[in-house]
Amino acid sequence: MSGIEKSNIPEDNYVQSDINRSTLSPRHFLNFFVFSSIGIFMFFVPIEVNGKSSIPLDHLISWIRGLIGVGASYYALLLVILGAAYPFYKRTWNKNKVEVVISVFKVLGAVATFLVMFEMGPGWLMAENMGPYWLNLLLIPIGLLVPIGAIFLALLVGYGLLEFIGVIMQPIMRPIWKTPGRSAIDAVASFVGSYSIGLLITNRVYKEGKYSKREATIIATGFSTVSATFMVVVAKTLDLMHIWNLYFWVTFLVTFIVTAITVRIWPLNKISDDYYTKEGYPEDTIQGNRIKHAWQQAMITAQNAPSLRKNIFDNLKDGLLMAMAILPTIMSVGLLGFILVNHTSIFDYVGYIFYPLTLLLQIPEPFLAAKAATVNLIDMFVPSLVVLDTSLETRFIIGSLSISAILFFSSLIPCILSTEIPIKLSHMIAIWFVRTVFTLLIVTPIVYLIL
């Protein structure tokens, strides 16, 4: 997002020594506190409306969807068609082999959505648990959530809160995750924004020589998970919204514990510390009063932030572009994964990779959990559909795994491959496997303790 991009890309010295106090006004203090508080409220404070307890953003999306009725389906179709056409309009569809494959899947996604929308597709596509289910359960909610969520993310991350967190986190980022303090911004931007924002920041900072190859790889594969808005879709699907805060914070914790483990083992620990620019520019260590420096960074961001109108417009625009980019591939790759899961036995056999582990951990439905864990490599949402009718514990475990595993073929892996960050596909699959194993090992006992 343009607002995030301007405010969150670190300068060479990361902490600027002084604020332009002549232009600092009560408005900047208010922007920081008021807008950040609204963002926190929309994403993290559950309220009850008409007997349903959920976060305000979820209530807002439900209200909007009810208000526009069938128009929501046409809106999702429009986003999918525009998303499929966009690479050809921008002439990026044939930039490399990855873009060609992704562009083909986007076109297939648009065709499938059109056929489903106008009930013109073959029987297997029009089955209630296939095309219509995918359109109503995923495309419409995500098509609404991402752009509208982007508006409130502009408030959450655009007025200094992320910078404040970044400075405070600096003393623990290097010892725990072996990355600079500034990487906390990338991590939080991904978790509350989107992996595309996180990757945008990471790729740019890497090309500027402020991250080494290893640091950039750790951040891209360990922090660039799906956003809180996507987590809402998963939680709603798995009927976890009544324990949303519990689900969110456990998943958040497990994700970063797993990253702390993976940075110390192969393949991440064997990646070189070379810099893209040959000569690197590692961040300066902050000395003195850390709260003062954190506040200083927050106020610098608040001073330099665009107007509220421009910030909302820019983030809404980027949210729409993001929705256009992900909806077509979600439809095509997701349907493909769903077909393989429901109409072939491929994942029944592949699921045995994780079956001994899920059996050992005594997950209530061990085979379905193992199958869902395997499917997660294809798409982060399909595993939720595998365990829809299972126990609360299994749904919680797989819901957390869907986020913590991070890497999946329907979107994130091609996004990483399109950056300048030098990660081999084989290494990404290895990292996915390791993350899946450690997530199951960590989240399962936590779930038994809290549920």
C-alpha cells in the first residue's frame, strides 16, 4: 500500500535523531492515538451485535453484504475478471515462467467464476460443494474484506504505531529471529496487513542493501503470512469467531515461535549473509532511552503521513488491486485443490506423511488433520474445508496451521519467486514441511490447555 510503503521503509540510520518540532502539533498526537485506536478496535475488540460476538470489521462486512444482496456476487465477478485481465493490460503476463503460469490460472479462475455466476458450468463445477460454495464462501467475503479491511489498516499502520512497535522490538529481533529490529515492521505489516505488503517492504529493503540474503529469506518465509482479514475468513469458516481473540493471539504466537526455530535449522541456516548491493548497510543499534526513540519514530511518521482522505483512498485502491490479484488464482487453484481433495485419493495417500505425527499428538481426527496439513501446501484455505465437521480442537489446530505454515502455491510462493529475494523452490517446500511439523508440535498441546 502506498501509505505504508512511504512510512515504513526504513532510512539508512533507521532512527532519525530529531523531530521537526516546529511542525509538530496536537493534531499529530491525536492522529497517532485516535487512528491507531480505531484500527485496534476494528481488528481486535470483539463486540456483540444481534446475538453474534465478533470483531467490528466482521460485523461491518456482514452488514454491507446484506445491504447489497446479490450485488455482492456481481462485484466479486467484476474483481475476478479485472484481475485476470490486469497482467495482460500491464504486459507482465509473460515476464517469466512463473507469471505465465499464474496468468493462465487467473484466466481459468475468471472463466470458472463466470460459469458459476450464470449457472452455465458443467455438473461437477455447479455442484453445491464446488463452484457456488467457493464463490459464496470465499470470493465474496474476501472481495469485501480486503479492500474494506485495507481502509482500517491505513489507520492501524499509517500513523506511527508500527514504527513505535519496531523500535521497541529491536532488542529481541536479532537474538530470537536473527533479523534486524526494523524487520518487526515487515512482520507486523504482513500479519495485520498482507503478505504482499510485507514482501513489498522486504524486497525493497533487501535491494537497498539493508537486509542480507539470509535475513530477507527469513522474513519472506517466516513473517509474510496471510493477513488478519484473511484470518477472519478462516475463523468464520471454522466457526471460531466466538473465540476470535484466542485464535488470533495463539496463532500469532505459534507462527513466530516456529520462525524462531526454523531460522536455526536447514535450509535457512545455510543461506549466505551476502548483500544484494555487495556492501551492506546494517541498521544502527539504538542507544539510550528506547521509549523516547520509539515515540520519536512514531511522531516522525505521524508528521509525514498523508492526509486521512489520501491515505484511505490510496489504501482502498491498493486493497482493490490486491483483491483483483488474489481472487482469480484462489478460484482456480482452490477449485483444483478441492477437486483433488474430494474426487481423488491423492491427498489420502500423501496425508500419511503427517499421520504418524497427528496420531502421536492425539488430535481427535488424526487422519483428517494429516490430510488437511498436506493440502495446506496447495492453498491456505482448503484445509479448513477438510475439517469443517470435526471437533473444535481439530478445527482450531488446522486453523492455526493454515496461517503458521505460511507457504502455499495458490499465491504466496509465486509472489516470493517474483521478487529479487533468491529463494529456491525446493527450499520453500522444505521450509513449509518443517513449519508444518513444528506448528503441529507446538499448537496441539496449547489447544488442549486452553479449550
